[in-house]
Amino acid sequence: MLELRGIDVAYGKIQALHQVSLQVRHGEIVTLIGANGAGKTTTLMAVSGLAPPRRGEILFAGQPVTGLAPDALVRLGICQVPEGRHIFPNLTVAENLDMGAFLRRDRRQVAADREQMYSLFPVLQQRRRQPGGTLSGGEQQMLAISRALMARPRLLLLDEPSMGLAPLMTKHLFEIISKINKEQQTTMLLVEQNANLALRVADRGYVLENGRIVMHGMAEALRLTPAVQSAYLGV
């Protein structure tokens, strides 16, 4: 579904990604792990059109999408849940969800999808009339994911979904992420600081170091690799 072919991304004179190549197949969860500053978020931003590559190619569903604007990529089915959530704090929960569907014209189905989000995250239904900014951190993350799902993405980009969350909330959130992947066949590219958890939920993984892919493979095999355990799993 998604393929990156040797992409380079730079911020001014500072090169953040060097010849990064990866693949995400339909229905998979693929995770990117690495230290802070390794280039994980930049990779997601390249895919979503926020950090266009200077070199290389990005393909989505077999078609080149390198250099397309973010809104065009959303129309194609690529949606990102950004690090830090970035919900609309002054809009209600229901209004935030509607913003996720702003490109859609099937109003009846939008309403049905909103109810589906409430069934996935019952707390959002309880809070539907509250401003998003009054929610807890975990509730805001649920809202950010739901808002992205309202666009009916073919590929969901998740950037540090557990950041700032308590362990119990993190466990609950990842159970729902796995459920969404399996029941809705939503393909996901996941960046997550909790590498152990990411590798447990993912099908495959890539390890980024200093903007370069240094290792990749099946997630469970990576989780048991001594170099990964030592560097990222605290073993």
C-alpha cells in the first residue's frame, strides 16, 4: 500500500533522513522505532506531505504521491494522528469528530461513523458536548484517533500515541488500536516511544538510527534481537 524508495529529507542544511526505504502492506501495522531525533516523526511527515523529500519517491496504492499537498493526500486516504494530539480545544468532542469528516459529503454515513467512534471510545460519547480542551490526556488521544478515523483513512499514521499517558491508559489505547486494525482492516504506520509495546502490536518493524534504516524484519523477531533489546527495550 505504501512504499518509500530512498527518500532524503532535510531542514535547511540539516539532513534528517538518508535514503530511507520501507514498505507497508495492506492491513498491516508497521512500526518505526529509534531514539529521539532518529527521524521517526520526519518519516511520517514526509508521508503526509508536511516534509517533502528532496530525493527519492513515495508511492501509495502503487501511484507516485511525492510532493503532493497534505490535503490531497488526505483525499487519497492518508491521515495522521500527530504527536501531541492537536485537537481543537475550543470545539466540542462532537465538533472535533465532524472536523475529521470535513471532506466527506455522505452526511448520513458520517453520523453513523460518529456513533461507531462512540462505541469504540464510550467516554467520548459521555463527553460529546464538552470542549476538547477539557478532556484528560488519554481522552484527548482517543479523540485525536477518532477524528482521523472519521476521514475513513486507508492508511493511518500514528505518532507517539502513548506519550504522556499512564501505563493503564496506554495498555487500553493499544488494545483499541489493535482492534481497529483487525476489525476495520485499517493499515497503520506507527511511531511509538514504547518500543516493546510497539513491537508486540505490530506485524513488522524498522529501526531508524540517525536518519537511516539500520534493521528491519518481523516485529517479534526484532523484539528478540539482542541489539534491539539492549538499545530500545532496556534488556
